[in-house]
Amino acid sequence: MATVFQKCKTDDKNKNYPCEKTRCGHPWTVRYREPGGRSGRQRERTFPTKREADDHGVEMENAKREGTYLDPKRGAVPLRTYAEAWFERQHLAPNTENTYERAFRLHVFPFMGERLLTSIRPEDIERLGAHMTAGGLSAHSVQAYTTPLKAVFTAAVNNGDVGRHPFRGAKLPALPSRAVDDTRLPSGQQVQDIADEFRREWALSVWLMAGLGLRMGEMLGLRVGDVLDDRVRLRRQVTRVKGVKGAVLGPLKHRRKGDWRDIPLATNLSEAVGEHVARYGTGPDGALFQTITGTLVTTSDYSSAFRKVLKTLGYAWSPHDLRHWFATTALSNGLPLLDVSRWLGHKSIKETADTYGHLTPDSTGRAVKVMDVALTQHRADLVLTEVA
């Protein structure tokens, strides 16, 4: 059992020994053993009051009985040191790695990097979120930049380095609704306007994003061999890697290297791909799009070109709105949510439902007809009681 005492009254090496006052105000020490009985390592901790020492002793004894005891020194390292070691062990996609590196370097480490891992509490996470918001970051950015910190503490809890996850109970800025406002998306004619205004060797890219629901990096990573008879087999995306100049090919988002997904290919879009290749040729390894020097197009260069086109037209969309156009067109015309989710490459159908579920055709009228038929067929089993 834990023992609580004052060294000023028991330890002749203590500077206050011997202390004869009943209430002397000197510190109280709690001494206990780690799990393992007499072979367990002996620990001590000092508190300003007897009550705090008693409480800590009870907490340690309970933790030993329940099997939740943690070595208090394991997590006594700066957050920066622990997080950097964790980061080096991870196998992340290039885009994710870049986001995590920026999150630590620009936000997490400057705010709390020197704090001990075990000292960080839910209120500290909330202060970090408030600090990011005050710096002009959106709720989405706060979520993105706190995600790697959350992963660090998940690993620390799993490793037994901290006892409680500081994100549990912490309230970060609320995310706005994911639902896409279809009234703010380009019309089919406006998509045509964007393609017509684009540089001719890249014009097809607009329709590939709108007609296949591709992310920008996925579109730039397409090769002529990915285009099959009635579908596109998506295998890779263009991404950025810190320290590497130019575009780099990497695995699809939420997927491992070698994974792929199929997307239905409209006949007229298939014909447009053939015309594009015949007129402009292909880039490295059959890439559908290339720079004037014959290299892969980077996402930053494409975004810049897209913004110039929209500025000329007076529009205010982004390449990602073309992906939204595909999803809303598919769902509003009755295509199954599960299929659309698979074509978009979402991590789960919940993401698709939260973003586009409100665009599926209303089934109220159909449900009334279905139930009318069902209840009519079984009306002999219904008991109608007339109330006097």
C-alpha cells in the first residue's frame, strides 16, 4: 500500500529535520511500488498537502488493481520529441505527409511543442483550436491540422505512455454542413464555357473531371491505357512531395499503392479522348496531359490556369466543383448512392450521403404507393374498432 509521510519528521538528511511542529507546512511525500509486488520499483512523489498525497496514493493503488497503471516517467518528454519520433515511423501518402508536416511545423509545435506529453489536457487542445481560428483558419483547416496531433496521442495511449486521450472531451470549432448546394454549381453550359476558354491541349480535362467525378490530381495522372471501352480504370494521382521538384505520381486517396477503381465512361467522352490523343499526343508513359516541355502537369500549375479561365469568364468555381457536378448529376437522375460513392472513391458511403444525400430523388410518393398496396393486401387482418 502507498505510504504518506513528511520527510521533515522522518529523514535526518532533510534540510528541515527534525521538525517538531504539528502543522509545519512542509511538503508531504507519497511512496508506493509499481506493479510486481516487492520486486516492483519504488516510486515517490511530493505534494504540498497531505490530502493531495493521499489522493495520489489511492489513485496509484487503484490503477495497479485495475491493470491501468502507467509509468509516470514514460510520457515525461516534450511533445515535439515524441511527435517527431512518431512521424518518422509512419508510412503516409505524399499529400498526407505534407499536410502533417505543415501542421506540426506551423501550428502544433510553436503553440505547445515544448510541453511535456503527459501535461497536455483537453483544455489545451481547445486553446490550440481557438489559436488557429484567431489566426484565420477555417473549421476545416483546424480539423485537418489537429488530425496528426490526435493520431500522436492515440499512439501514446496505445503504447501506455499517457493514460488519457486529451482529445476526449475537447471541443474544437464546429464544422459546417458538408452538404453541397447544387444551386451554386455550374450548369452544363457553363462547364462547356470553361472547356471552350481553356488552352486547347488541356480542354478535355474539364470534361474528364465533370464526366467522371475526378479529383484534379487523379485527372492529371490519367494515362491513355487507363481508358477502356466503357470505363476508366483509375490507378494513380499526381501529387507533391516535399523536396522533390515537379509532379510525382502516387497512390489514389484513401488507397494503397496498386489499388484502383473503375468509373463508367460516357460514349461521347470516350470519343473525345480518342480525338485528344490523335491531335495532341501523350506525355510521359502515355499521360493524357503534359506541359510544353513534355513533363507531367503539377496541380499548382493546373490550378493557376483554371483560375485564369474563370477570371476571364467571371465565374467563381474551382476544379473540385466539376467533381460535385458529376455527383449531383448522377444522384439527381436516380443513380444509386452506393455506386456513386464507389465511383468517387470516398472513404465511406457516409461521406457521400453527408455531402450529396439530399440530392437523391424524393421517395415519398413511391413509399405511399408501396404501403397502400401492402396494407390493402392484408386488410383482412386489420381490426377496426369503432369507439362509441
